[in-house]
Amino acid sequence: MSDQYPMQTPSRSGLERFLGGSPAGVILRLLVVSLIVGFFMSIFGIRPQDVVDGTIDLFHAAIRDGFGVFHDIGAYVLTGAVLVVPIWFLIRLSKARR
């Protein structure tokens, strides 16, 4: 094969472009990540219904309190940051050692 005619890769379907890969591969990755996240949520006593109820309560508070919801959002950000920031820091440390 000459350099004049580069090898063409098959074009990806609209669904594959939207999903970021083959549907089966994306579903498998989502299942694995969901399993891991669900395991850790269960360790901390967080149930799916708690997440749904918290989201509904957040929207009710937004409608009821207007700007008062920013207080709730701030509490959620701080609560999440307690877990997310140390994990991010450990990942950054592990990449810096390579």
C-alpha cells in the first residue's frame, strides 16, 4: 500500500459517536462503575432512594426558598469535597510518581 492512499477507518455510527464507543462496551463500563460506586455508597449507608429524595428536596427548597437553596448546595459541595478532593489528590500524587 502506498502512502498516497491512507488507510480509511470505518466511520462510526451516530449512536457510537454519541455514546463514546460501542454500545456493548459503554454498557459494560457503566455496569462496572455502577457496581463500584454502589458498593461504596452502601458502605456509607446511602440508599438510591436517599439520593432521589435529596434531589427532590433540593428542587423543592429551590422553589420555596429561592436563594436559600445556595446554602443547601454549599453543604452538598462541602460534603462531596470531603470525599472527592482526597481521591483527586491521591490520583495526582500517583501520576506524579510515574
